[in-house]
Amino acid sequence: MDTLALLQKYDRPVPRYTSYPTAVHFNQEIRQGKYKGLLQSLSANMPISLYIHIPFCHILCHYCGCNTKVANTYSPVKQYVQTLLKEIELAGKELPNKMPVSHLHFGGGSPNFLESDDLKAIMELLNQYFIFDKDAEIAMETDPRLLNKEKIETLSELGFTRISLGVQDFNQTVQEAVNRVQPFDQVKASVDNLRNHGIDKINFDLMIGLPLQTLDSVRQSVKQAISLDPDRLAIFAYAHVPWMKKHQKLLEKYPMPDGNLRYDMVGCVKETLEKSGYRAIGIDHFAREYDSIYQIYKQGKLRRNFQGYTNDQASTILGFGISSISMFEDVYVQNTIDAPTYRQVVENGEFPITRGRILNQEDIKRRNIIEQIMCGYEVDISKYPLEKKMLEELEKDEIVEIKDNHVKIADQGWAYARIAASCFDEYYQPQEGQHARAI
């Protein structure tokens, strides 16, 4: 089957599998006592990860699918930080000990929207309840337009080790269409300033499938990104989900790449990056060979969680802030997405948890298999004979290779890894309005 026919056959809504079961299947109430028990039962010797969600931006990017809000003044951000600190304190008091931390990630929104004093307050409180390993990765997603010298100095002072810059695209026409104008020179200045302050682990986020993008413009953006020598790049496919994010309708007046062109764009990005010494990791990440995530990938220990691909080996993530998700061995717990509820519940001395999922043994087994497919492109399915039948169509189309009970994504099947993973998802239904399309 040729490429176009394969795209037409398999380009359907499918999860990104940053968890299993996926967030759309978080439908169980997790009571306050249950969550306290999870915190209290953590092993004091096992490192955990922390996630801090800052749901604010200064301008709305029209492609955005994140849980964020535009703040025209800093007042709501300040108020949010005060509630966030109280939530962290609530959790900290339930921990069995001062817990070791291997990874801290600030996501958003635009976490560098925070004023330096508020960021310092968060870090100081975290240090009261947690001990950061000497090699802990302390990372933040950033908007280069807000990454001034004073904030970079604060990040350096607080020990941040990795910064991810939301680049998306360097083409001015595309930037204007999606309402995110940030010239190449502005991004370069941020990168230079970070390195001058000792923060030399740099990630870029780029996007394909945005309005007005062409194959040539994407190739040029990638080349410009390479010229700044980031350690890692994540290449995300734009998910057009206007039923969830109404502002995305603003993009429908522009021509958008179809599935076939998006596929060519991903191939172009992959070829351009690999020619420049980057190595492909999973479905959308690339890294230099010296980078820790590539070394973990080569060892077969790459993980995938709500932040995407990671070298972090912690099995527990504690999430703080609106919409954040905490992960334990067999439980997911998500905070409310409603700001007034978040503030009121925390002020009342309770955790702002609203839903979650308690995993059974079958869920855990399937989660491991899906993670192996998404991270390493191969898996032993000897315990899952039914799924082998579901994979036969993919084998016929040369997307996967099956030998005995070993399944491997074929070299030309890398773009369909999420489709292969969905064969092991017993809850999955290909339904519009629930997931982004596969290609």
C-alpha cells in the first residue's frame, strides 16, 4: 500500500499515550482519605518527581491546546501562587519524611510568567518538604518573549538545570497567523543568555501542521533551530480540536496542511535533524548523542509520562496546581480545572482533587506494553494472543513486524506507533472529539 493510502486508512483519532488508561478514562472519585493514604505510604528512600502547573500566559497563541488562561495583570497569578503554596504545604505535611526528588518540572501555560519573588517562594517551600538529589533535573517550559535577563538570573540562582523554549516556528507569516510573534534573534538572545548564566541544557519545542506552513518553511525553521545547537528538540503535530479549544476556530480562515503534507513534514524534520547529528527518540523527540535522554534510550530505559518522553525513572509523580495529575504505582489523581473551586477547596484545607483512576493488574500490564511500544518500538506480546490478531492488519501493511510473539515497529512504520499501541488499549474507541488524529 502506498503512503497516501496508508495515511487515509490509519489517520484517525488516537491517544498520545502519555498515560494508560488515558485521561479521558479518569472517571473514578478519589477521596481525600485515599489521597492522604497514598502520600503517607510513599517510601522515604525512593526518589519521586514533582510537577508544578502554572496556567497563565500573557498572550493567547491560537494553536494552544493547553489548560491556560491569559492574564492581563499579574494579580490573578499572585493569588494563584498563594493557593499553590498552600496546596504544596498540605501535601508536604502528609509525607512520611523529607522525600528525595529526582526531577522537578514547571509546565503551563508559561511558567516564566512568574515574578522572581514568587518563583523563589515556591522553591523555598519545596525545599522544606523535599530533598533534591545532587543530579536532580530542575526544568521549566518557557516563553522566550518573557525570558528576560532578570528572570534568567533567578533561574540560575535557584539551580534550574534545563530550560525548554517554546519556539514552534521561526517563519514570521506563520507566527502572525497563530498569534505568536517571536523573531529568531529574540530566541537566540535567550539561548545565549541562558548559557552565559550556566544553564546549558536547552530544549526546543517545534510544531508541524500549523496554518500556512509549507515543507520549505518547516525545513528552514528546523535549520534555524539547529544553528542554536539545542540538546533536544520535540516536534509536536498541531492538534486541531476546536470542540475543546474554541479559539482554534480563528485558524480555520488559513489553509492548513493535510495529513499527507504533515507526514512529509515529519519526514523532512527527521531527515534534517539526523543529518545534523540528532538521534530520533520515540515518536517526536530528537537529542544529541551525549544527552542523558539519548543515553537512557540506548539502555532501553526511556519512560513516557504526562510531560512526554523522559529519562526520569521515578514511579511516582506529585502534581500541584490546577489540572495537574499525580501518578502513583496503581493510581492516577487529577486536580480540578476550575480556578474558583481550586482556591476554595485548598482554603478549606483539603486537596483539590476531582477525579482519577485506580488501575487493576490488567491495566498495569497493558500500560507497560504500551509504554514499551511508544518508547522502544518493540515488545513481547506472548501474554496477549488476542491483540496479535489486531496487529495482523498492521503487519500486512508493513507497519509492524511480528516474529513468534515479538512485535517491532518497522522502519517505515514509525509514524504509526500510536496506532500500534492502541491495539493494546481495551478502552479505546476511535471517536472524533476525544483525541488528536494519528498523523
